[in-house]
Amino acid sequence: MRLLSLQSKDVINVFDGQKIGNIADVEIDWCTRKVIAIVVEKICFFHFFCFFKDPPCQIIPIECVISLKGDVILVNIEHL
């Protein structure tokens, strides 16, 4: 699967059912050549104010990803 196809999908937290955002990037361990985390750009309507409030991106370990199939990416994170 290519990164470009992942970037168009929404990331949903199954713990509380909220949309976190969209995938901005992935982190790769170059020694093992495996994806270790996804970087999710948080959704914020007022980008200027959100920049000072919270970090604009969240790193989610690949162990928390439940599903990559379909139109959404499901993750299980208990605390955001």
C-alpha cells in the first residue's frame, strides 16, 4: 500500500469514536524495513489557535492500528 493512498483516509479512534485526523507521514525502521508508527495530522478548524494549544501532529504506534482496510483507518488509543 502506498503512502499517497493512506493520506486520503480518515483516522478514527475506536475507544471513543472520534475522528483524529488524516495521515501525514509514517515512521519506518530502516534496519528491519517495517513501519513502526503513523503520524496523524490532527483536525482543527482554526489552525493558528490549535498550533499554540496542542501539537498539530500525533504519533500513533503501529501496534495501536486495528485496520487499514476500507475508507477509514481504525486505531485504539485510550488517551489523547
